[in-house]
Amino acid sequence: MPRPTTKPQLLAQAREEFDALTATINPLTSEQITEPGTVGEWSIKDVVAHLTEWAQMVMRWYAAGKKGETPQTPAEGYTWQQIPALNQRIYEQHRDDPLDEALANFHTTHAAIVDMISGIDNEELFTSKVYQWTKSTTLGAYFVSATCSHYVWARKEIRKGLKAKDKT
């Protein structure tokens, strides 16, 4: 599926990929969801917490940009070249979160980011350099990365991890 280049495409793909991801997770037992080692050392719950945190970061960046601020991206103390270290920090920060809390936060955050995207016009989303902090990337590209493309990655990795576990 091509990367969204319009607001309607972004919203449709975000919803579609969220639904596909939750359809992959929902039939699983809590043991399957919390068992480490499904995606690298991570459990499926850890992947969900990772997705939640990244979506929340993008929403914070957008909110700061709307106020004329320049958010520190990807996070304070990290550069884009240090994403693995940032992801490890996110994992460590959330690995002890209860499953119900992680899943509820994921659903709430998805609804919030879809609502946020819904309130932004297409031009603001897909015109380069609207915000200084996005540099030459469009705002929409950040939302694509935090939703549909991240959900696709998660679903593929989870299915691959579950399949590998089934073989053992």
C-alpha cells in the first residue's frame, strides 16, 4: 500500500492498520502478549507500549509546534541516530506496565492521534516546511510514521515472532 499523501488516505490507513494490528493481538492470551522474546527481547505488550510512546511523542511535537516552539526531536538527550537507544529507554520505562494499562493506553492514544489528525487541514499536513521543527519533512510524514507504517511494522514483527515461537 502506498504511503498516504493526503489527510483522507492517512486517516483511512491509520484506522485500517490499527484494526489489522488489534485483530492480530486480540485473539492472543495474556501469556502470549506478555511473554518476552516475541520481537527481539520484547513482548507484544512491549511493542504496544513502544507504539503508544512514539504516537504520544509525535502529538507532543505537534502541540509544541502549534505554540511556535521547536520541540526536541526525537527526545531530549537523543538524536535521530540514537533511535535504538531511545527505543531501549522506552522499553525499560514501560516493561513493567500492567497489560491492561498498556492496551488501554494504546487504544486511547490511537483515538487521540486520529482526532488530532482529523483537526489538521490537508495543506498543513502535507506541505513541506510548515513547521521549522519538521525541516524538509511534512508534518503528515510524522503522523504516518507514528500510525499506519508503525502499525504495519508491529503486525509483521509480531506475526513473525509468533510463528518462530510456534516452531520451537
